[in-house]
Amino acid sequence: MIDVQFLREKTEDAKKALARKRIDPKAVDKFLRVDQNWRTKRAALDALQAEQKTVSKTLAGARTEEMLSKAQILKDRITEVAESLADVEKKRATLLEEFPNPPFSDVPEGPDASGNRVLREVGKKTEFDFEPKDYLTLAESLNLIDIKRAARVAGSRFGYLMGDAALLEFALVRLAMDTLTEHGFIPVVPPVMIRPEVYTGMGRLAADQKEERYYFPKDDLYLVGSAEHTIGPIHMDETLDESAIPRRYVGFSTCFRREAGSYGKDTKGILRVHQFDKVEMFAFADPALSEKEHRFLVDRQEELMQKLELPYRVVEVCAGDMGWTDARQFDIETWIPSERSYRETQSCSNTTDFQARGINVKVKRKDGEKTYAHMLNATAFAIGRTLIALIENHQTKKGTVKVPKALQEYLGKKEIGS
């Protein structure tokens, strides 16, 4: 949830910031008109209720006909104004949900991915002295991935991870957990379902995001699109002492996404699927230190990528391409030999107080002052995309896949398919 005071008191700054995320500045004016109406009605209701208390005290001493009549008139008027306020309040809340988190002023300009800025490339792009195979061809030949049987069972955009691919998933999970717990992260397996009001508070049902979600009307629950979505609310309606932050979690969950609007794009294989597993980092930080925490999380992503011996690059995402809840976003893009290009495998976002405001997570200072926490999320491993990168970059001439040293102790072998 965006800071309403920012919209009220720094209207022109808000319009400029939101326009960078392709929000029409007129939407701010529309909200402020409704907001002013809401404030007027709220003040009127408060005044009527205060008057009602005075009349009630008078009636307690002397129940005159005049005072009884006045009390009834007040009661009717309060009901009328309260109903009117509720209607305006609902409209105001709906309009407020249409505002994303404004980007930091130094975030790169750009309408889409073309405006993203490469910060650094790490590792040499993989080259082979033989004709390499794409991951799916290789995985099917080694019985690692079966999308044909999955399609018969669940339809398109599903896959079975078989044999060593399944074991490789859990090796990745263990590697992430072991690495990150050494940095003080708390392991967690969160729920994969979430109530609508909590999802809304996390800013994950706004705009076209709702089209991405699987919803069960009978239960009034959504399936999550990331462990972030239910790790974030773990401290909902709580106040964390400043001595207890940064508070860091690493969670594993299955994730569910419709991939609405992406039909015909990356539909074959396991790159863009409806169900996938992911290891996610999440942090609650002091507002003054959240940018430092953001870079700490990127460092952890790079540490994990280097353990997998994969070539990658770090990209700062421009204002027009970044996520709805993000004030700053970095992506890790990994080299995919069959495509001769980098593909996004991880993201890392500082949502500042946007999500904390929506689910009411605060920080208490030593002097007793309370402020909204800053919340950050970062992908450790999106399993499917990481498997793709591992298979393609570590394939051999004989059609096997070398296992990075960091994974060998978990998998129990140095090579898959030998």
C-alpha cells in the first residue's frame, strides 16, 4: 500500500514517480478527490458521534421529550452518514490498490526490459568443442524430465522431474539452506495458501496480478505464486524491536502461476510452467538500512550462483519493467547456451514499506517511536530454471551432465548419465 501522505502532501512528486511505472497522473487526482470526500465524511461522522455522547449523558440525567427526539435524529443521521462513508471508503480503498510502489529516484529510466542496466558479468560464457544440445533434448535422453506424461495427467505446462533431476532439486534446496543458515537466515516451510485480504495487503492481487493467481471460491483462499507471499505476513500486525532486525528467512515452497498472457511463449519444457518449486530469501529491515540489506541479498544470490559454477550477469531493472511492489529490483540472468543469451533466473527486490504498510509490520525504536519496517525478497533458486542452466552449461560431449562440486556431496555423484 502506497503512503497516502505522500499522495496528499507531495502530489506532483507522486505523479512523476508513478508515471515512471506507467501510471496515469490523473489517477492521483481522482484518488485525492475521493480521499477528500472520505475525510469530510469521516470528520462529519466523528462530530455526530461526539454529539451523540453528549446527548446520551444529558439523557442519563433528564429524559425530556426534546432530548429523546434529538437523540433519535442523531441516531438516524449517524446511520446515514456511516453508510455513505462506507461506500466512499470502499471506493477509496479500490483506487489506492491501483498505485504501485514508487521507484527510487535513481532507478534507471525505461518503459520495458530494453531500459534495464547491466551492472556486471561474472564468469565466461560457456563454449563447447562439440554441438551442444538444448536442456530438454538432453534431459529427455537421460530420463530427467517427462513433459509428455505430465501433459496427459495435468495438461500443458507441467512436467515430471525424474531420477537424478528430482535428487538434484533437493540437492539445490540443501545447498541453499546450508549456505544461507550460515548467514543467519531462519529456515521455514510456509503455507502455500493465503487469505485474500492478506494477499491484497502484500500487494499481490493488484492490477493484472490477480489473473496470475489460482483461487478457490469455496474456501476463499489463493494458491501462492512464491514463498515470499506467505513468509512476508509471518509478522503481520506485529512490531519488531529494532534490535531484532534485520530478520532473515529462507523458505522453500511449491509455487503456482497461471502465466496469463504468455501463451505461445516458452510453452515447451519447464521454463514457464504452472507449478514449480523455489527457495526464497526474505528480510525485514530497518528503513535506514534497507538498501544495504538489498545488496546483501544480491551478494547471497551471487554466492550461490558461483557455487553452481554458472556464468551470469547482474541487472538493475528499470522503472517501467520492475515489479508492482518494488522500489528497486535487481535480476540475476544466467547464460543459456542453446539460446546464446542470458535468461532471468532470480530477482531481488526492496519493497520498502509498501508491503509492511499493507499488512501492518512495524519497527520499534529505543526511544519508543514506531515506524513501518522495510521488507525485501530475493530468489535463492527457482528450481526449474536452475536445472535448465545446470543441464545446458555442464553438459558433456558424451551426453552426460557434470555435477558442480558444491552439489556432489548432496547428490552422491560427479556426473549424471555416466
